[in-house]
Amino acid sequence: MSQFDERKSAEEAKYAHDSELSFKITARRNKLLGAWAAGLLGLEGEAAEDYAKSIVMADFEEAGDDDVYRKVKADLDAKGADVSEHQIRREMEQLLDVARQQLTA
């Protein structure tokens, strides 16, 4: 294998690894966000776990974080929880850092 081919293979492997890690970090963040929101919704135990999983699944609706935000916001609004867009997005940012630390430690 030529040096060029080895370099190309290494770059492809790194891209695949970085993409997979990014996906896992986002999924972990969404699960943590779901747990946070479940607490605000008064959910506990299996109901809280199921809700957190529903937040992870909501991320598959479209690219980006807006689908996750909309689901959490709609669920909190429906339950009468007074949580602003800023609070939810700030929590999303903080939990992304937590998820990144958990998966790269």
C-alpha cells in the first residue's frame, strides 16, 4: 500500500471515529436532557427512563437540535412547567459538555 493510500485510510478511519463519537455524545446529552425534563414533569423510575429515551428518539426527526428542543418545550408547556427557551437551551449546552466529558474520560 502506498503512503498516500495509508494516509487516506487513516483519515477515513479518523473521520468515522469522530462521527461516531459525536453521535454518541449527542445521544448521551439527549438522554441526560430527558432525565432533567422528566424531573420537571414529575416523572420517576421507569416513566422517567422511558421519557428520556423518547427524547433520544426525537433527535432522529430532523438534523440539528431543534427537534429535541421542540419536544421538550412542548412537553413542559403541556404540563404547565414554566421553563423558558433560554433555560432549556442552556441546559442542552451544559449537558453536552457533561456528555462529552463522560464519553471522552
